Amino acid sequence: MKIVCSKNSLLKGLNTVSRAVPVRTTLDILKCILIKADPEGITLTANDTTLGIETRIPERVQETGTIAIDASLFTNIIRKLPEDDVYIETDADNGVSIKCQKASFAIAGRGTDDFIALPAVDSSSQITVSEFTVKEMINQVIFSIAESDLNAAMAGVYVEVLNNTLKMTTLDGHRISIRVSELKENYEDVSAIVPGKTFSDLSRIINGGLEDEMHLLFSKNHIIFEFGSTRMVSRLIEGQYFRIESMLRSEYETHVKVNKKDFLECLDRSTLFVNENDKKPVILTITDEEMNLKLRSGIGAMNENLFIEKEGQDIKIAFNPRLLMDALRVIEDEEIDIYLVKYNYPCTIKNEEETYTYVVLPVNFTED
Amino acid sequence: MKIVCSKNSLLKGLNTVSRAVPVRTTLDILKCILIKADPEGITLTANDTTLGIETRIPERVQETGTIAIDASLFTNIIRKLPEDDVYIETDADNGVSIKCQKASFAIAGRGTDDFIALPAVDSSSQITVSEFTVKEMINQVIFSIAESDLNAAMAGVYVEVLNNTLKMTTLDGHRISIRVSELKENYEDVSAIVPGKTFSDLSRIINGGLEDEMHLLFSKNHIIFEFGSTRMVSRLIEGQYFRIESMLRSEYETHVKVNKKDFLECLDRSTLFVNENDKKPVILTITDEEMNLKLRSGIGAMNENLFIEKEGQDIKIAFNPRLLMDALRVIEDEEIDIYLVKYNYPCTIKNEEETYTYVVLPVNFTED
């Protein structure tokens, strides 16, 4: 194999596919990136067996061939090269020579026989959506997944194409996060549980531009993302997702409007007194025009009032402040609407259009 | 005690004195900051017994008094407050109340009887120099100190006032770093070994402006830094500093001029192949107009040529590339001058005025 490509496009390609190189593995071939040079061009591939990524890079192939190279060493070499053309050549013993300007490097590659190819997937349905929407939706739900030995689905994002909307749902036993976005065309309904790591990786790789379109292809066991010159293939988490309808009420006793930044900063101050050994909740006392926040622990005590608009009943209810903060951090509205029922019922933060819905369970509390 | 001060000036003061709060200690009082309000104003003090820092903050004292408060908790509370006036009040049981806008906090302070006051120091001599110069000099020598159980002086910076220059020297057994800066006035000669940590802390606290003047006061066992409204008192490391004159030759066999950025990037690429278990050196082969860098290890091999200007003998010599890189990173010149004698003699990087001198020991090498 003999190829020439620019340092920057090679590095961009390596950074993209490296997301599918496992941090820890005992299988050496999984640590490698496959470089394939054929008459159509150069493809970089990595595959950790759950997630596989391949990307094409602009190239001049002088001699076709394939080689597997340790991803971390190869990426580090390319990163430290001057910004110029890089010449890569392999010999019969899988030796790899890398040249750039006056620098030359020799490293050992390996044969590609045991490299695990990306699965061939027959997709049954496909949607088109902007990278901006996908990136934003991921970032607004990904924080409430949980690694659970008891239920694999908790480590996933439930993706639904439903009535021409794209919907993402996550939950971790203490809260539910839901984002909905309208699709521009008509699509068949379909759903899948996508591993959280796949979505974290995707959100880091895509540009996220409003004009950048991407395709999501669904099959029985896989989801495929196609964008630019890159293709990501991820296994799905098997099984049924949770039935969450009973948690999502539409009738409430109390409706509060509050400035998001003020509420977030106030909750942040309450965390100063959260003792890791004895987690005290923040107690919210909601009366007309005022919400009082109070937290007392062995470390100290805080007490603060926020101006609010309120409809309905007064209420006293307690939360783990960090769970509320996680939701508030990803909401972009200046004012938020909070809906409450009783001290032992979940609270719901959502906008009128219900493009986002965050449900947080309260915790027990005792007054001093 | 009852005081009012702006959140920002209080936070700035806390960040300054917190440098003298030890990260780990079993003595609770050392984790505290002393707040003292007297008719002249408010002083914050911290003292880890090697380094003590006190700073004055703009204030309105309503009631004099003193209190010791856990530095980390207090700083975190103040950091999370809105930018407004902060009201602090203590009660007879050392309870501390902190109020800002509608937020109020209650934490436990402690009595100040066991707080270790800064030592009273009679300084014998004093110099004035810009914060810019001190900050720059520290950053250009601090990297070559070493924690050594055998020789405490290696963990220090040797500071000399010598013929109306300020000189800082560090060494770690593999290299020596020296920076010299002219002083504007005439001063008596004096020298001291200052703990490296004191200088790291100082360089982070001072603004480093060209117009910001600071004073260095020397006594037998202490050095004092006075700048703005802050005073740092540090113990000195006892004993004699090393005699390094024999390492500083003025006659050389080879003189090389090379572009600093190119040399640094080339050395950086050689570190890709440094195996932590079997540290191979980078081998420099210096001939007319060319320096070849070569490193071969179990990971792979690199080979690169740099354009140089050379006077004197050809030479082949080997180094730990990271030691050369540390020096090159802090030199601001575009071109550097390297002076060599023989393959087993230290190399010297210095400018004509000798405001900086970096001496690096070579290592043994075998050609493949």
C-alpha cells in the first residue's frame, strides 16, 4: 500500500474513527485502525464490536492495499507532524513507513485478516434530520441515563420516530428526560434503544451545523448514522423500553414560573451543604410570589427566597438539588414552567409545546 | 465581628491567601483562613507554617473581631454568591452568618487562639523589582527543581542579588537552569534558597504587570514578598547551595544555531517512541548545516534532519529529549545557540547576554 494525504484530513479522519477504539481491551486488533486503499480511495475503519465507524478521506492512492495500525500511536504521530502532505507506505512484513517533509518514522503494522469488519445491515427505514437537531437533542437527554446491571435499557437512549416527530427519552430511576423535534417529511413510525455511548460519540463527531443533514437508518439490531463522508454503525440494546406514560400526568395542583438562571444559581448554592455521607435534600416551600429554598446539614445551612409566579396550591416538596440542576442546565429558555401535584409526586418541568419534558422524583424530608 | 465587603474583592483575597492552605493536613486550624476586622480594616491570613500569606481587602467594618473559617467551604460559598455586597457576622459561639441579596448561610467558624500567626521577621536587605520580571524568571527556571530526600536544596530556587542583578538558579541532577535580570538600583549582595512551592504560588498570585512593582525582603531564615495589599512570608531552605561553576564552561568545540520551534517540534516527535520501560535517548548527529535526530525503540523509529548553522567540530551526542524540550519551551527567542564540547560533556543553551543559561547532561547511547 502506498498513499499520500494531507496531515489535516488524515488527522480529522483518525479522530473520527478513534471513537470506536475501546479504551481498554485485551484484544490487540480492536486497538487498531484499518486503513484500506482501493481504486476508489482511502477508508479508515475502527470497530469495538458494539460501535463501528468508517470514514473516507481525500487521497491519492499510489498502490492499493490494507494495513491495521495501533490507533493511539498512529494518531499521535500524525498529530505531531507539520501541516503538509503525509506519505504512508507498507512493506511485505506489515512494516509501515510514514514520511512528512524531512521527518520519517518506521512502525510495525499488522495484517488485517482478524480485523472485525462492520456488519452488513439491511435497514428497513430511514429519516433525514439536521446535525444541529440531533446534537442538541442528545445533549439535552444524555445526562439522565444510568449504567444498571439490572436493566440494560437504562444505559440507552430510547429513539422514536412517531407521528413525524423525532423523540428521545432517557431515564435513570430518579428522573425522565424527553426531547421531541418535528421532522420535515413524513416517515413510518419506528423505535430503537441506542447505547448512550454511541450517542455521546456521535454528538462529539458531528459538526452540528443547521445546514448539515444526516441520515438515521434503522434495522432490527442496528442503527446507522450517515453524515459527510462518515458512517457509524451501532448495535441496539435489546428488549422493551420502559412504559413511562403513568409518570407523565397532564393535571397538576401547582404551576410555578421562575427565572431559570436565578433558580439554577440558588440550587447550586444549596449543593455547598450536601454532605456525601448524609445527603440532605433541598426543601422548596412554594407560596404566592415566593419560593423558599432551604438546606441544612452537618456542614451548615442555607436559606434563600426567589421571586416566582404561581397558580394553584401552596406546596412544600424536597429534591436532590443536582437532579433539578442537570435539567435546568440544558434548558435554553429564560423562564421555566414547573408543574407539581403533591409532596410525594414527581415534578415536571416542560415548555408549552412539550418539545422538552423533565420529570424529577422528590425525596422524603423532615423539617428541623 | 460584623463586616460588609464586595463579593469580588473578598473572593480575590480568599483565592490569594488560599495558596497557603495545605491540601492535606491533620491539623484542622491549618485548613482555616483567619479573618481579622480591626479599626484599620479587614485582613485575611492563611499559614501552612512554611508559607504564610496575608492580604487586606476594601471593607466596611461595623464591629471589630476575629474568626477562623474553613478555607475551602468559605471560598466555595463566596464564589457561588451573586456579584453584590456580602454581609458577614459572627456570634458568641463562633457561628458565622453570611448574607448576600436574598440568600443567607450559616456555618460554624472556630476560635482563633490556636491560629499560627505569621512570623515577625527583621529583614536585613530589600530589593524592588517588577512583578513581570519575577513572574517570567520563576516560570523560566521552576521546571528543573527536584524533590530529593537526599538534598533539600534541590527542591528550592537559589535566589541571588549579585552585582545589581537578580539571579535565579535551579537544578535537579540532570540539568541546571539560570536566569539573570538587571536591577535598576544598587543593592547589597544577598542570597537565599526559596522553596519551589513558594515561587509557584507567588507566580500564580501576582498580576505580572510591567508596571506592578514588588519588594523582596531577605532575612536569615525567611524571604518576604510585598505586592499590592498582599504580604507573603516564606521559610527558606537551610544549608548551602551547590557549587555549579565547574559545570559552566566558557570554551566549546561546537556552536550550533537552530530555529527553536523546528527543534522543539522535532524533539516532540521523537518522544513518541520513548518507551517508559526502556528509555532510549534521541541521538543528535551534528554536521555542517545539518542536525540529524534519531530515536529507535521497541515502539518504532524516527529520523529527521534540521537545517542549522554550525561552527567548530562535528559531534554525535544523545539526550533525554524531554529535558531539552523543557528548556526550549520557556525560551522566547526564535533562534537559539547551543554550545557543545564532547559526547560526554553537558550541552549549554544560552543567549549572548547570558540572561538565560540552560545546561543539560547528555546520556550514554549505542548505535544500532
